[in-house]
Amino acid sequence: MLSLSIIFFSSIILTTPEFRSFMLLLPKTSQLPDDPILGLIPLYNQDPRPEKMNLAIGGYKDGNGLPVVMNAVRKAELALYEQHLNKEYLPIDGDPLFRSETIKLIFGQDSSLIPANSIHCAQTIGASGALTVGAEFLKELNIHSIAISDPTWTNHSSLFHHAGLQITEYSYYDRITHEINFEKMCDSINRLPQGTAILLQTCCHNPTGCDPTEEQWEYLSSLIDDRGLFPFFDCAYQGFDRGIAEDTRGIRIFTKKNIPLCIAYSYSKNFGLYGERVGALCTITGNSDSIEVRSHINRLIRGNYSSPPLQGARIVTTILTNPELKNEWNIQLDQMRERIYTMRLSLADKLAKKISEDFDFVKKQRGMFGFIKTNPDQIMALREQYGIYMPLSGRISIPGLTEHNIDAFVDALKNVF
Ligand code: LMR
């Protein structure tokens, strides 16, 4: 009976003139372009060529180009399964143990230096959830614009735009020297109006792989503080530059100076939990009490996606609270970082040999990405002629390279150069 009525009503909906006229209200241009990064997944999946290469998505792959589920994650999943846990809702800002472990991971030993009542951490849907909730929180602080680096992760502007922030850019990467142009960067930061937020990537800058040095972080922290700007850190690659403890040095330099800030944190890459969407929003608010901050963040989360998902956070907490699993996770993370670095060095050497240009800058870039000068026509030729998928920015996801495909990649690149 129920299915009969469903068929009846859906046939009315699909054939009535009202429905057709509603369709006509959509503007002719309503089909938007695919997402520049994630939009490449279906195209890659549909490509039948066996030699195709996925250098598009910033995700770790093993020496055979396959996705990796970390050993500690598998063990944590098994342990969780055996506990027969229920699936009740989490609190709005997530599991308290997950939240305190996240603070420890970001701040390490220094976490004890931050007064407990000035730091708040909420579990979020990946770092993207944290960027969105964080942006909405900025508006509650009467901050309505944010400056992002030129260039940055393509989705930053989308997320902030949808959260209702105005977006400006500050100078960052020099496309000739392949380095940060620090003087220009500071100059443009100096010109940002007081009360603007500034997005800073903690390490392994996406897409350029160029990060400030420790001295530059020191300088930036004073500049940003003096200018009355609000720092918002995006921390998506902790562990992929030098190691867990070292990779949040920029944030720690700011917090030592008691500068209020937000951090959007991702467990996608360093725990390989991409599709589980595990992240956190940490807020350090100087004099404000974290209880007040928590009430605002909770209201924003509840009005957005209600409460965060369970399983990914349970996996992270199980690993971080078990010394043996934590050690195993750390060792495998080190190995992943080493493999990417080996491929990076090999890529730079092979490019220099084949293309007879200096590619040493690729060796200096950090983290998952290599960033070389290519134009959209060349990227499209790589895709169409060789089945090599990269975003049009020229960003290469280095973990997609292996000893088996790197020569083919360099040859293809030489041919389209
Ligand atoms: C990337 O930059 O490739 C990743 O962060 C995946 C994404 O969401 O874009």
C-alpha cells in the first residue's frame, strides 16, 4: 500500500506542470564547474587506462600507489569492536577525552603552560568543519573579514565565503624564486585593517609546500599582534614536515606571547582517517573564559550539523591514550613522511636531468605537495594524453608517485613542457 502511494505521489510530482515550471525558474547557467580538487576523483575513477596516476588529492599512498590504513588504526578499530560500544550521540562539542588529547598533541609539553580556562577545544567534522564553525565564531567576535595567502588551498575561500566572511589575500609565494617572499608578505599584512582575521597554515603549506622559518614565525607573531589582527591557524599536516612535536612550532610561538587565536585541526592525513572526517576547533581567547567560548561554539555547531560523528574520534582517542598504539602510529607516520621525502628528492633530480632546469626548489618544499610552474593547457594535456590527474594550479601530490610510475611522470611532463 505504502509503495503504491509512493509511486502515485512521485508520478504526480514528476509530471505536474507546477514541477516543470519550478525547473524553468533555475537559471540556465545553474550547472557549476566541478571542484578543482575533489571533482577530479570521479574523473580519475572513470579513466580506464591502467597507467593512470592520481596526483590530485593530498592523501598518502604506499609504494604501490595504494591507500593506507595505518596499523594502529586497524588495531584500535578491532579493540573498539570488541568493546561492543553503543552509538549514542556525542555531546555537541564531542568526546572530552578526544578534546584533551587533541590539545596535548598540538601543544605537547607546553599545553600545561596554557591556563585551562583560556583554551577550548571542540571536536568537528574534519578541519573543514572547524574552519566553518571558526569563521562563524569570528563573526560573533565582530570580525567580518579574513586574509588568506596567495595562493592557498582552493576550498578556503569557498568555506569562508559560505560562512559570510569577506575575503582578502596577502602576498605569500614568489612564482619566480619558488619561495615565500617574506618582505612582500609582511608588507601586505601591514596593510590589513585592524580587526581582520588572518589564515596561517601551520606547516606543509597547501599548495606551495613553503613554510615560514622559526625566525619568520617569531616576526609574524609580533607583526600580527601589533597590527591587531586575529590569527586563525589551519593545521592539517602535523607530522608531515619534521615530526609531531616540531610541526606546530608556529602556533606555540604565538601562544607563548598570549596571542588569542583559533586552530582548525585535521586528523585526516596524520591518522589516515580521511573519510571519517575527524577534526577539531581549538580556541585560545586570552582573558575570556573558555566556558563562555564553549557556549558560543556549541550553539554554532548545534545550529549547523548538531553534533560530531563518533567512530573516527574513538579511533584517535584509543590510539593517543594507549602508549603502545601511539608509538606504533608515530613510527608509521615517520615512515610515511620519509617515503614522501624520498620521492620528492627523486622527482627533483629526475626533472633536472630530463628538463635541464634547476628543480632544487622542489627539494626544499615540505609535506605532501610539490608546486611547479605549469599552465592549465599543460595540466590538461597530462590528463588527456597520459591519464595524469593534477589540479590546474600545478600542485603535485607527491605521495601519488612511486618507484614504478615516477619515470613515466617525468617523461610526460617533459613532453608537455
Ligand atoms: C587536498 O588539498 O587535496 C585535500 O585537502 C583534499 C581536499 O579536500 O581538497
